[in-house]
Amino acid sequence: MFALFDDAGKFLAGRVMSEADASLQVELDSGKRVKVKSANVLLKFEQPAPAVLLAEARKQADEIDLDLAWEFAPEGEFGFAALARDYFSASAGVVQQAAALFRLYDAPHYFRRAGKGQFKKAPEETVKAALLGLERKRQQQLQIQAWAEELVQGTCPQPIQDQIYKILFKPDKNGPEYKAVVEASKRSHKAPLDLLQTAGAITSAYQFHWKRFLFENFPKGTGFPVLSAPEVEGELPLAPVQAFSVDDSQTTEIDDALSVQGLGTGTVVFGVHIAAPGLAITPDSALDKLARERLSTVYMPGWKITMLPDDVVQAYTLIEGRDCPAVSIYFTLDEATFEVKARETKLERVPIAANLRHDKLDGIVTDATLSGAAPADYAFAPELAFAWRLAKHLKAQREIVRGKPETFNRPDYNFRLVGERMEPPNGTESIEIGVRARGSALDLIVAEAMIMANSAWGGWLAELGLPGIYRSQASLAPGIKVRMGVKPLPHAGMGVAQYTWATSPLRRYVDLVNQWQIIACARHGKTAALVAPFKPKDAQLFSIISGFESAYSAYNGFQNAIERFWTLRWLQQNGITELTAAVMKEGLVRADELPLVFHALGCDGLPRGSHVRVRITGLDEMTLDVHATLIERLDEAAPVDEADGDDDELEAAAAPLALAIDLNDGAGESDPAEAAAPN
């Protein structure tokens, strides 16, 4: 005797070896013996053999007209054998009964399962809806095949063109456009990116990177709603200072300025003045919501996407020739020893006497002119000289806390697109890459002043019981990252007891949040915690931190990627085929005179810090990949710059473009950026 049974939705048949009350021992054609519950046995038969039954039943099942079977089926529950007798004949045998079973089981849109071998026909409306769905699915599959064929032939259908960034980076894997690209990639044996380029969907590598960034981070566009800059309420006192800022000529968001009073008296008052949008923009206002949505200004060569509308920025920026609202912190210092005797925060209007520019002064304001070894023929020479001496003292004090000196020897690189523009670059411009050594006198002055202010304000918030947004680092051990939180913890990399970001409120949202807290302290002192916008354990702060870290990481990643694009373009424009570089790890090298990290064949076995010459064998502007091979080793390993970061960061810097599309689918030691430029 043989038995047909249901094994977890799969129909099997075999010889019955033994039978008990609740189960059977059945031997399959493969020789395997299985225990089958009696409740799962659907048919017992003597003929034909199990394999023949299954084959013949499957063949006849495919021939059953479902519409006709549905018409024959009774209204109530029925068994498959009864339907076989109604459909075929009153003498329907086991093959026809099994065929009816298989057909009923495979057509849930016509027949619902109602128990062991039992079914009930679906309502007519359900059947019609199911058939329409099946037809739509068939038509969609035909469309997928047609689109895939177009892609293989080198043409991109418009629906796919319209969703190219979604398909590649945030795909709906059930979408026909995505499935068409997957199918075409398999047929053509091409990677999706190559396929779409060949089909004309991607014509510009620069536009691809730019539009991808906008798709992921600015899906509603980069424009601003019409919003005016509110006035600062109340009269602010005029500060008795002549302040000056230090920025690049391209900087329009001038957040910070400095002042020096009392030179030659033995007691000097050193002022750090920060633009004060927080005095006018209030939490939960339209401008606040806009700033919180963007969270930071996005920088790139030749363009930027500001956190706030330009007319709002210009209302609060510390532009020369104007008395600007500011949050100022004054440090009263011993002129000789730089001992801090007092500090005070004030809300005031600050006369901005000058906006000094790095690119015009870096070769003029030098260690020699500041120390008196060379003539100092520039504005604010005495003030800058004092600020420079103070900065060197502050840096030395931080290095004592750090336990070792900061070693940032690599230069900073400035990218400049030739020609002025009123709209974003298109990727065809000529690029100039300039070098500016880290630790220049003006860099040091501004960096140390901002660290001093940020650390002091962070401590003040803690003293008055107000939460703020802090940056901390537990130690200088490898792999210990800088973290953001609401507690004033030490920042080992900076060498300070606590550190906030509060000196760039025009371009970073966390700075604006901290400025609101500082303003509350300045206005209300010890009772500030009662009226400050953010109270202790305020959940909003954690939400802001999470959103900011995500956005800031995405913005920095884009800036690094687009600067890498322009670096590759610079190599092409200048016909550069060889570079000198330092080995970082396992074949990863860093170019000596360019901001470029890449893998070079032949460098895998060389020790970290080895100096080499490599040949560029290929550049891919789409994936931002560099192909290179070792020419020669130039010298022994040298010390590695602290700013080179940890191994994960190096790998990320050299990694090619990553896509979200899946062809298998069925369808650092410290935070050098903060120490070098904390504002």
C-alpha cells in the first residue's frame, strides 16, 4: 500500500511499511523512511507507484481550468476528492484526485484551505480582485523585462532615469525599476553603475555625487522659505573694545572675533566675542526649526549650503564696521604669566574694527614679526603679538595635561575653483589646490582662543547646573573616539577638563543650543536653570545630539568625497602620473602633497611610515578609486603624524563608492580637527 501525505506544505508519496493508531512509517523512493502523522495522510492507494502518481497528477493539475473548477465547486466546504469527481467524472481515480488536490492547493485566490484536504471556494469578488492582481503582476513582469532589455541595449528608460539615486542607494527592492536594473545587470554581466553609465543614465561623475548627496540629505531641495531675521530685543550695552576677526576671504559666516585691552599695564583683558543669533532666534521659532532640520552648514570646493538663510546670517555675522550683537567672554590675565585672575560673560554690542583674512596675512603675520624679531607692519600688531604669546602658553598647558605634545605636521589643503560663480559647480571647472601649513601663527591664535572659550563656558554651565552639549574623549588610547553628550567630561585629546562647541552658532546647531544656555546663565546667574530653554535630563538634547552626529557625519563624508573628486580631477588636469607617499598600513598610502589616501600594489609588506614613489595607473571619478603600483621605496619608515587618524578612518578615506543595490536579490587617537580649527 502507498500513501500520499502533506509534509509542511510539500506533497510526498511512498510505501507504507507499518501503521499505528496515530502514525505511519513510510518509505520514500529514495529509500529514506519517515514517520508520518495519520492526520497528514491524504490518500492511500495500491496503484500506480508513488513517483508515477506524483508525476501524472502534476501534469493533469496543470490542465485543470480554474474558472471551470470554481464553477463546479459547491458553496460550502468540500474535499479535493469530491471536486475531482465533479470535474473529471464520478469514477475519478487517485491520479485525478491528487491532481485536484495539487490544483486547489496552488490556487489560494480561487480556493481557501479549510482543513485536512478540505477547501472552500473564494467569493466571486475576491476571485476577480485576485485575477486583476495577477494580471497586473504579469504586466509588471513584462515591463521589467522590457526595461531590462532596453538597458542591455544601451538605453535608459525614463522611469529608471527618474529613480536612479533611489535605485542605487535607497532602493525599494520590490519596485519594478529596481528589479529591471538587477535583471539587466545579470544579463549584461555588468555592475549596476557601469550598466547605467553605458545606458546614458549617468553623464557626469560630479553631478552624480552632488545629486546623490542632495537626494539623501536634502530631498526637498536646498532653498529656504522666506524668513526674516528677527531683531535683538532690548538695548545691549556697547563694549569698549575694538575687536577683530581672523578668517579666510571666502568666509561669510563670521562667528568669532577677539579683542585685547590693557597692554603694558600688567593686567590684560582678553576678549572672545561670538556672534549672537541666540539673542534673536528663539527655540521652536521658524528659524530654529529650520536650523534644527539642517543642523550644520555643508562645505565643498566652490560652494556651500548654509544652515541659515544668507540674509539671516548677514544680520548677525561679525562684519567689520558694525556694532554687532555678541556673547562675549572676557579673561582678565596677568600680562607676564598669563594667569587667569577673572572671567566674565557679557551680552553686548561689539564694535568690529576689522575682518582679517588668512590668505592675505599668513605670509605677513609670522612668528618672527609677532616675537619682535622682524618688523610688524600690519593692523593690530601689538594685540596679535599678545594673543600669539597667550596661545603658545595655552597650548603648552594643554600638552602637559595631554601628556605629550600635539603633532600635526601635515598641511591643510585649500581647494579653489577658478572663476566666480553664482550657482553650484558643474564639475568641469579648473581646480587649484593650495597648501597651508598647520599651526601657522594666526591658526594658533584663533584655535587656542576658541578652545579657551569653549572650555570655560562648558565649566560655567556645569557650575550653574545647566546641561549643555559637550564633546569628550576618555583617553588618548588608540580607538578611543570623541563622543558627544550632556555631561562635562574631560577631553583627553584637547587636554581640557570639559569642552563644548559654542563658538560657531551661525553654522552649527549644537553651538546655537549651547549659546541659548550660556545666554540664560548671563542673564539669570544662579537661577538660570529655572528659565533656560533646556533643563537637566531634557530628552530634546539627546535627540539633537543624535540628529547632529548623523547629519555632521554625512556632511563631512560628502565634503571628503567631493574634495577627493577634485583631487582626482587635479591629477588629470596636470597630467600627474607619479606621486610620493607614506605607507600607512597594509598597502594603504597617503600622498605627500595632496589630500589623497589610496591603495598601491606592492606596498603591502612595507612598514608603516615608509616613504615610497608610486605610479598612478588609473582613476575612477565615479567610484573615486585610485589604482596605483609601487615604483620604488625612497627611505626608511618615519614617524606618523597624529592627524593621520586610526585605521578605520584611513580605510574609509580610501574606500570606493558603495552601492545599496544587490545583484543577489531575487528580484583616531585624538580629534585633530578640533585642535587645529575648533571654531
